Amino acid sequence: MRSGNDANVAALGEMWQGGGKGYSDLVMITLGTGVGGGVILDQKIVSGKHGLAGEIGHIHVRDEEREHCNCGGVGCVEQIGSATGIAREARRKMEASGKPSALREFGDAVSAKNVLDAAKEGDELALEVMEVVGHYLGLALSMAVMIVDPEIFVIGGGVSKAGQFLIDVIQKYYDRFTAISPHKAKLGLATLGNDAGIYGAARLIL
Ligand SMILES: [Zn+2]
């Protein structure tokens, strides 16, 4: 589990000087070893009464999951959308099918970066993994959008280095699950990397 404060402060930093610059209402989702989130409304951190606001990584999305998440739950967004989750999904897909794939040379050591690189090259199995990832991240964002309706989702963390390719795969499912309206938060990339927290902390002091 991540520290709620860290993700929220990073979100504030991205609003001030990063991917959310110019917006006052945003939700940040960080796809790293885990999946963190932060909600900013009217330029202020929303942490909730129990510190749970923004815990997007631990929204339950997958009923078929049997393994436990770090939070104690089962079927969390983090189990699919984190770097760890993407790699695990790839191992499962390799095991479940005999399909040839560039990922097989990495075996059990396959990483999220391997998957994203291969998917960009058109590797079928890697693309199947990313469809699953896009599906569940898109689902999580569609839930968030109907609750807080931000101006933008800022997507950060190591996985977001895949750039527009990642945005596109999430966008496809996000649009499908928010058919209610074409007018909704856009998806953007974080730009501050590990410095987001420093910017956020500075903004809090200011
Ligand atoms: Zn969890």
C-alpha cells in the first residue's frame, strides 16, 4: 500500500507545474510498483474522512481474481495496472497460450517495460495483455469520473513512460464505459516524474 499523503501531494504538484497545469480539478493515477491516486478539487487535496479518497488502485474491478492484493483485497486495479500487475498478466498469458511472442525470451523475468515495448511493436500477446490493462484502468477511471467529474486525469508513474500508446489503450475502454457523455475529463500524462511530490509540498507551503 502507498502512503495516501504522497500520492495526493504529487497530484497537487502535477496540478501546479506538471501535466495538470492550468486545471483546478484533477485526478491523478500513478502506475508504478503499485497504483496510487490523488484527487484535487478546486485546487485543494481531497483526502476524505478516512484517507481513502483517491485510492483508485484498490477499487475492486476483477471478480475472477484469486490472488490477494497488498491491501488484503482481491481483484484490485493495482493487481492489473501496476508495473507488477502488467508483468504478472504477461506471465499468465504466456502460460495460458502457446502463441509465439517476443516476451517469451524474458520468461518469468518479463517486465512491464518489455510488455509495452513489444506491444508497440505489434506483438500479439503483448497487445492482449495491454487490452486487459486498458480495460480495467478504463473501468476504474469511468467510475472515478462519475463521482468527481474532474477536468483531467493525469497519468503518471513508471508505466506512463509508454506515453500516448498507454493513453490510447486506456482511452478506448474509458470511452466505452462512459457512454453517458462525450463531455468528460480528458486523459493526460504526468510530466514531473519523481519531482511531483517536491512541487506539491512547495505548493502546500505557498
Ligand atoms: Zn488492493
